[in-house]
Amino acid sequence: MAKVVFEQVSKRYENGFVAVNHLNLDIDDREFLVLVGPSGCGKTTTLRMLAGLEDISAGNILIGNTRVNDVSPKDRDIAMVFQSYALYPHMTVFENMAFSLDLKGIPKAEIRQRVQAAAQQLGIEALLDRKPRQLSGGQRQRVAVGRAIVRNPAVFLMDEPLSNLDAKLRVQARAELSKLHQSLGTTFVYVTHDQVEAMTMGTRIAVMNQGVLQQVDRPERVYEAPQNVFVAGFLGSPSMNFLNATLQEENAALVIKTAGLTLPIPESLQGRYRAAPNPAVIFGIRPESIYHPAYLPPGIEPFAVGATVGVVEPMGHERIVYFTLADGQELVARIDPRAQISSGERLDLLFDLKRFHLFERDSEQVL
Ligand code: ATP
């Protein structure tokens, strides 16, 4: 059992700064949980508290039903892969991977067998006699992972292990780590500020901001149903468009008034938004929910908005189109690459009114 539980965990550093604030998080056995959020949000602090490298100021941490607040790092049955890899430069790859097993007094023959098996799994058998400086970035990353694997821990902790790799290697390493997670069948807790890593690798993702957990769910749920404006804006590239708006009754139906537009609310959502405590809201729509009229997929509920096209970025598989509404508000859309669209052009773009989000303006929570 390698379930991990954070119960009301807080971290206040000596200077009084609260880096993690009342964190409650249950990580299931065998889960690949990704902790994601902007720089400084408290991800690394959370991971270091779980590793035992940082004391916790309040609350409890449990690993496999054991409270580990006062258990030393080496007795926590975890292995951590650091962003810097932290390989010992004077040791060979083999020695780096064998080091922790040596410390535990494991017999030499077993160490050899475990290192060989991990090296084989990671495709680094041919590198075992090299020193870290004789390795590429990608190879070092694998050695760092190998060093964790040989320990056969109940929980793997990884702190931005791919951030030193170039873009192409990162994509490959992402897939390798996901595969590794499946084959090891062990709990992974993975920290990143990269939303693509979070979305593609996590069985669930936990989004943090300013020391506070914002939402935990499967990646597609967090993306499709963000709980607040922060989560909605953090995931997705380009980010979700936001417009200040007001809920209003018009001809016996609730509508959204924003940016000189009157957006009808689908029948199925009328009841939900009528219950809103306050008419001041934020309307959110993702760039991919805005369409060019010539490339409308089936099943959407189009609403035409007058747009003046600004910058157009051809990306190959799509075009990123910046545009302004009649009242001057700037928005961005991801448009079908076949659409003829150029800077300065005026046309109607189409919002899909089945795919918008509404947040309460004061609390920024979803309605
Ligand atoms: P990054 O992605 O940049 O690594 P992070 O989300 O991992 O960021 P943490 O390293 O956990 O963030 O830091 C959270 C906050 O705590 C930051 O504002 C940081 O400046 C602060 N912090 C970290 N270590 C200390 C410390 N020893 N004393 C005081 N404040 C600290």
C-alpha cells in the first residue's frame, strides 16, 4: 500500500512566509499525481515535506497509513528525482545507481542484479561505466530515474525532472515516464509548472496557487470544468478568454451582457445561472471554442460576434488569431488552418455557446 495523505498540512518558513496553506490531498495507491502551478506556488515545498526534507509546520502526512511527520527521509520508503538530477560527479553511472543500496548494506550480487535490471529497463546498460560528465542531458535524466528505481520505493517523487531537456527529448521522456509508471505499478508524485506535462502524464492533477490547492481531478475534468478563474486561466494555451459580464433578464430569459454583446444562455443552463447570488460575473471562453464560419464542426451552438483581426500566427495544425470585438476588447481564437484570414480583416467569428464558462466576479468561483 502506498497511499499518500496530506491532512491540513501547512508550511510556514522561518521568515513567516506561508508557502503551503492547509493542504488536504489524498493520493491513491499507484496513482500518477501531478502537482502543477506557477513558480512559487508551493509545489516543491509540498514535495519536500513529503520526502521529509522539510519539516511541516502543521497537519499530518501519511504514507501507506503510517504518519510520517517525524520519520526520517531514509525511512519513508520513497525515492526522489531532483530537477538537477544530483548525480555524484566522481562516481560512475553504476556507482551512482548502486550508492543507496550500498548504504543499506544490500549484498553486492543483489545490487548488481538490481542496477542491471533498472539499466536495462531504461536503455542505459551501455553507459554504466561512464561518469555523469560523459553523458548527455537525456542520459543523465535516465540515470537519475534509474537511481530511484533500484531502491524499489513505495512512492516516487519527481521535481521537474524534464525541465533541463530540450523540447524534443522532453516529449519522448514524458512518454517514457508514463510507461515506466505503468510497468512499475507504483505511486508517482510529480511536480511541474508545465501544463502540458501535467495534462499528458497525470492520472489526476492537483493545481496549486499561492500555497493553496485549487482543484484536484482527472486532467480532462480540470480542463473542461475548472472550479475557478485561476484554474481556467492556468490550463490551456493560449489561455481562456475572460470578459466581465452581467446576468440579466431579457424577454423572460436570462442572458449574458458583455462587451456590447447579448449572449443567449441555453435552455438547459437557465436554471443553474438563475440561482447565481450576484449578477456580476466573468464570462470565459476557450480559444478553441471560437470558430471561423467556413469551418464549423457539427454539434456546436454558434453565436456570431463581429471581430477585427489583429495578429495571425500560423502554427501548422491551427492558426492562433488575435482579434478585437466592437468595444475594443481583445480575444484570441484557435482557428482551422485552412481558413483564409488575415490581419486587419473584419468578419463574424462564432462562439460555441455550448462551451462557455461563467464565474462569480467577487469570488472568482465557477457558477
Ligand atoms: P518553482 O516552480 O519556482 O520551483 P514552487 O511552486 O516549487 O516554485 P516553492 O519552491 O515550494 O515553489 O516555494 C514556495 C514559496 O515559498 C516561494 O514563494 C518561495 O520563495 C518560498 N520559499 C521557499 N523556500 C523558502 C525558505 N527557505 N524561506 C522562505 N521562503 C521560502
